[in-house]
Amino acid sequence: MGTPAFVQHDGPVPLRRRAGDWGMQVAKLWRSLLAVGAMSVLIGGGAHAQNLDQGKPAPKLFADGCATCHRSARGLAKGRFRLTLFLFLQKHYATSSSSAWALTSYLESVDTPQRGRSRAAAAKPSSAATRASRSSIRPPASVPAQ
């Protein structure tokens, strides 16, 4: 008599596969990975991040992002180079480089003196006001000699 084609064992069955079975498993794995990759490309391509700050004027950007900590924009750009201020704002506060440049320009425009009259000239009183104040301040009249 010959050995039967199917033999039932009481213990664990050793995992032996034929070479053709492994090839089929590898092919299934590659097809699954390819399908997952294709789905991620198709799904991920449609989801783009929106820039919510795009098109906002610089004062509005300051009010939305900076006004909670800074009461005024004055003095924030004082003594800073334009490029370093831009890089700082871009890294910490702005959502894009265009909004960082807008904020940089706004902060610099707030800190620059107005044209026509400099801050030093604005702080000094005019010569007419100086003459009027000198005439009003006088020492008392001299006491006549006896």
C-alpha cells in the first residue's frame, strides 16, 4: 500500500511551503503596497493647506497675531536690521514669507519719523515760542539804592 495524500497529525504541523507559494505571497505584498501608495498619492494630492493670512493688510496681520502681547507696533522694529526682523517674523509669527515681509514693512514704517519734520525738531520748541518764554521769565526789578 502507498502513503495517503492527506495525513492527519495530532501535534503542530510544520510550516513548509513550496517555492511557488512564497513567490505568490511576495507578489501580493507588492500589489498591496502599490495600491496603498497610489491611494495616498490620490488622496494627499487633493488636500492642500490654505494660507489664511493671504491678502490681509499688514495692520490686520499685526492686530490678529501680535496685538495680544504688544499694545502698539511702535518700537518693535527699532534697532533691528530688516532681514533679521523678517527671518524672525517668518520663523515665529508669519504663515508665509509674503506675510512676514508685509509685517516687516509695516513695523518699519511705524518706527520711521514722518517726513518734513524730524523727531528732534518736533521735540524742540520753535524760536518764536522760545522768545516768548524768555520775555515772560524775568528777575524781579532791582531795589533802588537809599
